[in-house]
Amino acid sequence: MAFHDSSLEDYFGTFRRNIVGIDQNYISPYGLKKIIYCDWIASGRLYGPIEEKISHLIGPFVANTHTETSETGSMMTWAYHYAQEIIKKHLNCRLYKSPSPRDS
């Protein structure tokens, strides 16, 4: 007997509808089949509202992070370093300089 709770389905339905490709089909040797995605732990799927925000707010500024000779390059370099600091803070990392071979 399958567990079925319509209130949970209703609640999560909004989120489900925003998953990019949730009802996507593909052609297989056995005919048209629905894609069934099962690896939520590793990567998950694209989520429409987040992808839209990234595309419109961040997308126009995407550039290489190794240059600061343009506005987009400067912006991405800053964002890259800022993200590193956020990650370090959340992981409680302390500044650590690995020893140089010359230090021996």
C-alpha cells in the first residue's frame, strides 16, 4: 500500500512545478519514456526561480576571474573572492599559509 498525503503533495507541488525538466521525455529503444531523476544527493536538478535570478542578475556580469581590466572581470573576481570568504566563514576555516620549500 502506497503512502499518499495530498496535503504534502499540494504543498510541494509548487516546488515540483518549478524544477526544470520535471516532465521531460526522451526517445529510448523502447519508445518515448519519461526521465526519472534519482540522484538528488549529488547534484539535484535546476530550479527555475533560482536559475532565472542567476541568469538575470549575475549572467550579464559573467567573465573570467583572472582579469580586472574590465567591469565584468573586476565584478567576477570580486564575487569569486567574496564567495571564498563566505565559504571559509561557514566552514570555520582559519587562514593558513602552506610552507614554502624555501622555508626549510
